[in-house]
Amino acid sequence: MTRSSSEDKRLAEILEIIFEFAAGNLKARGTLLDGDSAIDGVMAGINILGEELEASTEEIKQANDSLRKSLDFAQALIRSSPDGIIAVDRDLAITEWNRNMELISGMAREQAIGCVVDEIPFMRESGEAARIHECIRGDQCKPWEFVYRIHGKNVQLHFESSIASLTENDGTIGGAVLRITDITERKHAERAEMLAHRDELTGLNNRRAFDELLEKEIARTRRVGRSTSLMMIDIDYFKRVNDSHGHQAGDAILRGFGDVLLRQSRINDHVCRYGGEEFSIILPETSAARALRSAKRLCGKVKRWPFDIGGDEIGITISIGVATYPQHTDSQKGLVKAADTALYAAKRAGRDQAVCYGPPLAGHSSAA
């Protein structure tokens, strides 16, 4: 059977459409005649395939565009992040090094990309390179803080670091991402806050901290309906220590005495240096009787304690006044005054003892 010229033209048209598809023109379509010939069926199938290819290609293009935009957005976030961002592949080669890592490390992105982490001084000296090694091996790396001294400068920076592994589809680790945050200002602020509440010589809570802590404990006592006791403590004849052994020895006694108070106190007690040679202990949820027993034990412990001052042992004694809220007073100021009154009663009675505030002392002034 011979083909007609019209059939040859139709076959040629089919071939031309196939070639156009191969060249990338997915919009190519063939004409359909009214007949139901086999060639018309093939042409219809080709047209349908072309429409499906075009629709599928458009979906892929949109997906690629969306992915590209997401990647561009992620890159913008990484490069503008206030933190240092580092990415490495499974061979520990750096694939990302953002602007803030340049500022933190002093190394430009172009220098860092492609280097193994051990080749970067900042990564090696700070310990971050070792942590990345552990992460790639599959070990868990918890966030940590470290201090780094800038080369050639007397400057120490504080950093907080967190690291996460990147897992491939087959479950293997394909790399890691590291985030480094400069927390130097925060650390300085924390230290300033600590110093504002700490006595410089002894490291104990200072007078400012004492006022705040006592206010909080009294407020809590009001809520829970229990007692808060206060010891006011004074080193007996402390001036004699300074006069006989010098002020450096006096400072050593104050530091050592502060250590003794901490050792003899409970974990929830608040030990403070009230001023000069006067100290205080706030005892939450403590009755007057229990506080007085603790004060008497403390007097005995300090009396037997050998304070080593340059090879010489010096002994001291203390006087303690005890008062309790709300048993003896209904205010913070009243509690301090009552404990002070009891302290001076202990001094008038001969020192080296503890006295609890009570009605017989109500008429006495703490200035006696």
C-alpha cells in the first residue's frame, strides 16, 4: 500500500513537532483533521504530551524560582546576621563565612572559604575546630561559652557558641553549621551588676544587696506566714587587730571571717558584709529560738577558729544580736533596729556571746 502525499505531509509535520520538542519548544502543536486516521491519533497524542510537558516544565520552573528565592533569602539572612555563621562540609572545609565572622576573626570571607577549619587561627585557638570535628563524628556538642584574646591587642572577647550537624538523605552527616555570638557586653554588664552587689574585700553580699535581700525575704514571709530571722554580727575589739598587726592583717581577718560565715551557714541563708567589721546573716524560715541556737554555735566556732596571718595564728571573738520577723517587729527597718539593739546588748554584757531581742531590750538604744 502506497502513502498519499497528504499522509507524507502529516508524517513530516509530526517529525517537525518532535524536533521542536527536542529543541526545547514545548509550545509546538500539530493540527488535527476531522478524520479518525491513525496519524490523527498520533498527532493528538503528541499534542497532549506537549501540553503535559509544558505544564510540568512550568511547575518545575516555579519550584526552582521559589527555591532560588528561598536560597537567596537564606543567604541574605546569613550574611546580615548579627552572629557569626560558619558552615563546613563533611571534609571540614568551610563553605560559608559571613560578614560577622570576618569581624570576629579578622579573616575575610574570600580567605576562609575552602580552608579546613584547623587552618583558621581563630577556629583552632578558640577550640571551635575541635568541636566541629566532634560534631562531624556524630558526637553531641552542647552550647558553650569561651573567651578569646585578640592577637596583638590586650582585649578579651566573650563568645557563646552553638553547633548543629547537617544530615544527608541517607542519614549520614554531611557537614555542620556553627553560630558564634559576641556576648562581651552582656558579660561586662553581668560583672558590673555583680560588683554592685558584692563587697570588694570579702566577696560577700554588700549593704545594697543586704537591703534588697531582706526586703524580698520579708515580703515572702508575709506571703507564706512563717518567720525570717536576722543576725547582726560584730568582731570584738577589731581595732586592736589593726593597731597590733596592721591593716593588711585586719583585711585578712575580714576575708577569713567571711569564709567562716559562709561555711557555717545554710545554702539558703544570705551572708552579707554590713560595713566595716560588722556582718549580717539573713535566715529565711527560721524562728527566733533556732536562730539564737545557731548564733551561739557560731560564736563558739569562731572563738576556736585559728586565723592564719602570715604564719601567725590570731584568734578573735564575735558578738551577735538576733531578731525575728514578725515576732519582734512588723517592718524591715524595725527588724534591723531590733537585731542591732540585741547586738549592743551582747557587747554590754561582755562580748563573745549571742543575745536575742526581747521585751527587756525594747527600751535600749542600739547606739549604746
